[in-house]
Amino acid sequence: LCHPTLFPDLEEAFGLLDLPDDCARLRDSMAKWFHGAKALDSDDLLNHLTQSGLRDVAEPLLALMPQRAPDNDAAAMAELEASWYGIYGLMNLKHLQVQCEEQRLRFESDPTPENFERHRICVIALKRVERGESDSDAVF
């Protein structure tokens, strides 16, 4: 919700989560918005959710978010993505393992810096989950 620019990298994993009905509707609405959005802007996303009747679902989730990192801060966004995968892993370890394998294969077939970074972030998150670590002080 705070960083829709991460949605393309997280969409597949996000879609695999078994969420309560209202959160699943929120996720589906976000995906619909993403595929038609001209720009990935959190204000535009919130407007879309308001028009979709889901603002009441989104607001309590936004209230849980600590300090928001700027979208143009690459290091903060990479840490945020790693934190998201950590939370994802706690919710669904098996899918996180599959996601890491998919990221590894993607990097092997297309060894770009971006694909390396995505694989690296996924592996870090998996190792954190396996060690039982949390990201309670992460910046969102």
C-alpha cells in the first residue's frame, strides 16, 4: 500500500498468500489497479481503493506501517523488499522456498544485476525465516 513501485516484483508471491476475504479483495483490487496504472503512486492507489469501496480495509493496514521510506531510495526499497519476503516467509515458508528457486533460475537464465538482487533478497529473507528472525524495526 505504501510502496506500489514494489508491486511488479512482489505480485506473484503476494498472489499466493491465503488472506482473509477483505484482504484478498484488497489485493485483487491492487492488482487490477496496477495493470492499468499510468504511474505507480500510493496516492493514486488509495484513490482507486476508495473508489472500489476498500478504503476502510486499507486504512487500518496503513496505520500499522511505521515510517515510510522514500520510493527513490534504492537501498531502502531493497531492504523493504527483503522485509516483505521475511513476512511472506513467516506466512508461507513453502512458497518462499519455491520463490527463491524461481529467482535463482531466472538469474541463471538472465544474469542481470536486477535478477541477481532479487535472488539475493529472496535468499536473505529465507535464511531469516529459517533462523526465526523478524524485521520488527524495518522501515516501510
